[in-house]
Amino acid sequence: MTPKPNPLPQFTPALIAQFHQHLKQFGSCLLWQGTLHRQGYGYFRIQGKRYRTSRIAYFLFYGIDPGELDVCHTCDCPPCCEPSRLFLGTQADNNHDMTRKRRNKSIPHPCPKPGKTNSNAKLTDAAVKIIRTSTESNVALAGQYGVSDMIISLVKRHKRWTHIT
């Protein structure tokens, strides 16, 4: 059972601007570029408390505090804060969505295909090996390879392209 989320605080224009500074459009997702939880969800600190960025984005766009409901992603991308891709649901709703989309670990997911066998891949096996040994910043590498710095981070941490050692 997940702990109850912190109730959302009052948002000043300055706090909203600070939040928006950490968002970057990537494809149709609006990705959080700040602190990420180990599962990939964005976190934003306000007065010493951590808040999931998808909850804040939902509140700022729709004006509704999610309360005890989960903010679920239609895009299945944890750091996404694009309001049109967020919806409210219970934990059971989120689990049903996961099963329906075949994202649970007990059911093999038919796609995406790993690495270069994926027609949308922008990296090659060789590039992944170079990225993992590089001392350059994620931002610099992202510019060189035409991907986001988040993808570079995931590649370096072996969260993407896991079939390459």
C-alpha cells in the first residue's frame, strides 16, 4: 500500500515559474528535468516536502488536487507532466491500466523492441558503449546523439539498452 501523498501547498506565481523551469518538451511528452525517483517519477521540493511532479502538473492545469487518488499516465512515461496525458484513478485503476497495456512483469510486453531492432531507435550499440564510458556531461552527449539528457542518464545507468553490457 502506498503512503498518502502530502496535501498540495499554495502555489505562488514564483513557485509555478520555478516548477515550469524544470519541464522540457520531448515529442508529445512534457518531461520533468529535475530530481527523479528511482522508478523515474519526478519530484519537486516545496518547503522541505517532496511532491510528485505529475500531481503538481495535474493540479496546476485542471485546478483539482488529486487528494488520495493516483495521477496515472496514458503515455506510461513516469517523468511526463503533460496534462493531456494525465488522469486520476485509484491504485486498482492504475493496476488495471498496467495489465491492459501489458506492462506488468508477469506478461511479456510485445514491444518496444530492444535497441537497434526498434525502428525508432536513435542510438546504435556502439554509441551506447561510448556513452557508458564517456566522462562528458549528459547534456553534451544528448546534443551529440540527438536524444534527451534523460535518455543518456538512463543509458548510463543501464535502465535503457539493457541488452548491451
